[in-house]
Amino acid sequence: MVEDKLKPEALLMEAGDHAVKHVYSDYVIEKKLEPVGEPEVSIIKIAKGNPFIFKVKITVLPDVELSDYKAIASKIKGKEISVTEEEVQDTLNYLQKTRAKMTPKNEAAAKGDFVEIIYQNKDIENNKEFPDKFILGEGGFMKGFEDSIIGMKAGEEKEFKSTFPENTPQKNLAGKEGDFKVKMISVQKIELPEINDEFANSWELLIHWLL
């Protein structure tokens, strides 16, 4: 009944597909091969009552012989690295900020606060609104711009003029005065952890974990 409904050729090809997968998998495991990509299968002979013959072409990972890297490394002279006090302090300040605690602030924004704003200027992409976040007073934005939003509270809006810096991406606006509209989304107070033994130990544990 099955043969009446299905073509014998289709049954042979499906049986051949099962045989290829089975034999190919066993061969790869037996020979401990590491194939890369799909195999290329060629049917040589498939007929009812006859041996099934096929050929498989695969790409395998090549054998890699490492040079004596220890001998090579021994010939390389190390460079003496000196670290200045300023670099140490800059790094400590950076690590201190990564562990900072931020809490919402209902009072006016002041230097050192983390602010989230939306600003727009008619000369920048047709007055498109741009979101931004930065620490007020650290030069993350235009100096005159930052000075103008000091004292704003969350939810407040303000319009003012500010001068574009010379290195602004919009070359045609460099050094020019522009009209800005700003909405203060949020103001957060930054509380920096004290740099002490406890602070140092927390980073030592993290470094050991990463290594």
C-alpha cells in the first residue's frame, strides 16, 4: 500500500539520507575528526537490492604546531614602566566614581550633581530633541551651557543663549552663539565612597576574581 502511494525513488533517497547521517557520524567519531561546516555528499550508487555507495567530502581543522613561545618570550626585554602620582590619583578618582551612590534630589541642580536633560537648538537637525546625561560642572557639555542649567530643578524648562565651542562637530556653528531650550528630567546627588582600606580591599577581591 505504501509503495502504491509513494514513489520507490523517494523511499530510496530518504533511506539513503538516514544511512549517510548514521555512517558519517560514526566515522567522524571513530577517526576523531573535527569537521568544519557541512559535509559535501555525493551519491555513487543507490538501487534496490544493491549496496549503497556514497562519498563524503569534509573540511577538518588543520594540525597546528606551536613554536617554542617560551624561548621567543625569553629574548624579549621588558620595559620599565613608571607611574606618576597624578596618574595614581586619576585612577583612584575614576574607581571612586564607579562605586558612587546616586540618590534623587528635589533641590536645585548644583555642580557635582548627575543630571539628565533634554535639549534642542533650531540650528541642530531642525530643532530635534536630544537626551543627555552628565556630571554638572565637569565639562561634559559646553561650559556656558552647564553654567546656565545650574539651579534648575527636575521638571523645569529653561531657554537661554550659549556659545558653541570651536571643536563642535557642526563646523558651521563653531564659535557662534545659539538659542537653547532645555528640560531638566532628573537631578541626582552623587555620594562618593571614602578611599580607605575597606575601599581598597573591595577592589583587590574583584581583581583576584577576574584573574
